[in-house]
Amino acid sequence: MATKSSSEIIRDGLWDNNPALVQVLGLCPLLAVTSTVVNAIGLGVATLMVLMGSNLAVSLIRNFVSESVRLPAFVMIIASFVTCAELLMQAFTYELYQILGIFIPLIVTNCAILGRADAFASKNAPGPALLDGAMMGLGFLAVLAVLGGIRELTGQGSLFVDMNLLLGPAAADWVVRPFENYPGMLFMILPPGAFVGLGLLIALKNSIDNHLKERRKASEPAPIEAGSKRVRITGNIS
């Protein structure tokens, strides 16, 4: 398998092959916990940690695990890192851990994590595997945060409520309310609002990709068409 360059890995994780917008994986937590920015970032950071750790561990053992036990071994590795993330959240962000609830242990079943372990980490060296995990995790985290921001802003008329649950008392005053007396849209806080928000983000990404593709086509020089050649015949024709 040809090793991708670092720039290709970064571009794939953040944009071209984003796990949420392109692969459309991990939709259960993506749609369930993005009612606020703090919930989205909390789950996104936990997923990022698990992706980086599991990719690195899978890459390190890739030459020592047989095909017959490959997937069970990957699941055990992922479960171990999820347990570590869960214990860290219990220790440092306990209230946020209680809010996220079952969705922290369910990171084990996130197809994006097992997919990267099987498709990339098991076939590449530790360095690229770690970078792939970081970029895929950051891409997933970015979509979670943006979707959480859209839903919180349209649903409650505020941003960054309860950020102190994640970043401590210093973040308690980060609340932004750009609209006075905003009634809020209950629809956006409910699960249907998550589907609508995600659909709009996917549509926006596809629109940007199509626009960039058209610009690249317009900037390319027009192909030169080969003209017909005339053959001149000299001499007497009897």
C-alpha cells in the first residue's frame, strides 16, 4: 500500500474524507449530543483521544496479529482507550460526563474509529497512523462543534453555555447571547433539528467542493485540438 504524504492525510481527515461529512460515520453520538457546544466538544475531545491512541496501538502491533483475531484485537484496544477517556472525564469533568452519559462508552462502537484502525493504522507505520487518527479526530470534533453551535444558537439564542463544565470556572462567563429576547426554536434542540443541521453542513461542503472544482476547470488551459494536415503531391500524374 502506497503511503500517503502528511499533507494528504491532513486534507483527508479535515475535509476530503471527513468522517462525519463524507464517510457519514458516528451519526448516533453526532446527532444525540450536539444540542450545545460544550457537549459536542466534550464528546469530540474524547473521540479524538481514542482515535489517536487506538491508531497508534494498532499500528505498533500490526505485524504481530493474525488475520483471524485482527478485528477482536482492534475492538479490545479501542475499548481500553475508551475506558481511559471515561475515567479521565469522571476525574476532571464529572458533571459533563454525567450529561453525556451512555455516549462515552458507546465510542467503542463508533465505526469511524474501527474503520480507521482497519483501513489505515493496520497498514501503515506509527507516525502516519497517529497523524491520521489526529486529523480524523479533529475533523469529527470540528463538525460536532459547528453543529452544536448551530443548534445551540438557533434553539436557545446563546453560545458557550456551561463551558465551565469542560474548562473550569474561568469559562463560566463565556456565554454569548447575540439576540435579545430571542424565543428560541425548540425544533433545533430536538433530534430532527440535528438531522436538518447535519444535512445543511453536508450540502454546504458539497457546494464548496463543486465550486472549487469549477474554478479549477476554468483555470486549466483549453486543450489544443490537432488540426488536419494537408498533403501536397508534386509531379506528373499520368
